Amino acid sequence: MESFESHQASSSEMRAFTWLVLLVQLLGLSGVIMVAVWMGHFRGGFAWQSNPDLEFNYHPLFMVIGMIFLYGDAILAYRVFRNDNKLYIKILHACLHVSALIFASVGLKAVFDSHNLAKDPKPNLYSLHSWLGLTTVILFSSQWVIGFVSFLWPKVGMGLRRRLMPYHVFFGVAILCFACATCLMGITEKAIWSMPKDYSKKPAEGILANCLGLILVAVVTLIVYLVSRFEYKRPPSPEEEHLQISDE
Ligand code: HEM
């Protein structure tokens, strides 16, 4: 059996952890600012249903805030506060998920409105981006409901929680990767359609869109790295350790 003591992070590993978490925040915020500048400055700004073209611009902004930045932080909460009261962290984790879901829902409403309310309405759900995007949001919502019932509902026993946890962690990380892939496709579609003649000439808008994509890849890669390192995991509570021993 692998003991937690033998895998406790050394002080240099803890320093690296802190710097990497700060880097994720910095890159995540840069991504949010870049998508806001892209839509706000290069694509005409934001409006709600009065102007469907400008309503679209909320879509990328809210999807990046919700499905990358807030969702990424929800995943990291367990690692960052791993020595604090577990119930508080569970509540923080669940609240960050809910905020992510609210942003994602408004972002989706914006894109559907922008198609349906346009003078010449556009078809819905034809692209790979939209198919993977919808799958991602459905999986994300299901993961939230299953996670809420399994880990916050007091009647569910520790044994079942322990068995479900690896699946919860796996799907949590997989869904974040799907969100990243969806964003990359959305960014590419938007860049090509907005600059049909100029994208290949490397205009400022095109460079900004490409850098945004690279930053999202960096954020998600760092989060996957931090989540997969054993040293940064939360040590099991005495109750969980007891269960582990009696299972063997
Ligand atoms: C995880 C994040 C995202 C999800 C879940 C998502 C989901 C969707 C969905 C479901 C649609 C279809 C709407 C309809 O058919 O009426 C759509 C459309 C679109 N999205 Fe996203 N999106 C995400 C991020 C982005 C980003 C970052 C961009 C960047 C600009 C973007 C650009 C577009 C574009 C251009 C369309 C219209 C064309 C199409 O239907 O493919 N999306 N998105």
C-alpha cells in the first residue's frame, strides 16, 4: 500500500505548486481579458437581444469564464485548500461549479439567440464545435448533479463515496479537456469566418485569437498536471484511512 507520508510534498515541491497555481490564475485571467478585447474591441462590443450579432459576443466570453476559468478553479480548490475543513472545500467546489454553469448557460443562450433572432436566421447545431460543446455542457451538468448527491448528501456512505471518487476525478478532468477542445474549435471558426480574406495575412485580431487558444491550452495542461501529481492530493481523513485499511 502506498502511504501518504512517503508522498508528502517537500518544501520545494510546495513552492513549485504555489507558483504553478499563481501561473494558472494569471494565464486564466489573461485568457478572459483577451477574449473580452477580441469581442469588445475587434468584434464591435456587446448587446443583448436588441442586436443578435453583438449578442453572440457574450458567447465566447462567458464560455471561457465559466467552462475554463471558474471550472478550472473549482477543480484546483481541492488541491489549494487540501489541509482545510473538507466540508467548506466541498461547498466552495460546488459553488464554483454552479457559477461556471450559470455563465455557461447565459453563454449558450447568447449563441442560440444570435442564430434564431438574426434577420436571416442561421441553422442550429450543425458544427462539430456545437456538438462537442453541447455534450460537454450536458456531461458537466450531470457530473455536478451526481457529485452533489454522492458527496454532499449526508446519507451516502463513505464506502460508496470512495468507490465513486476515481470516476468523479477522471470525468472532471476529461470534461475540462473537452471544454478546451470545444473552445479551440470555436476560436478557429470565429477567426476564419470573421476575417475570411485577412486571417492568412496574420492581422492583430488573428494573432490575438491564436494566442488566446494557446493560453487556454496552457491553463488546462497545468491544471491536469497539478491534479495528477500524488504529492498535491489531499491526505485522507482518519475515517477514510480506516476504510482503506479495512478494505485490504
Ligand atoms: C466550452 C465552451 C463552449 C461551448 C460549450 C460552446 C457551445 C456552442 C454551441 C452549443 C453552439 C451552437 C449554437 C447553435 O447551434 O445555435 C456554439 C456555436 C458557436 N460557438 Fe461556441 N461554445 C464554446 C466556446 C466557444 C468559444 C470560446 C468560441 C470562440 C469564439 C465559440 C464560437 C462559436 C461560434 C462561432 C458558433 C457559431 C457556429 C457554430 O454553431 O459552430 N464558442 N457554441
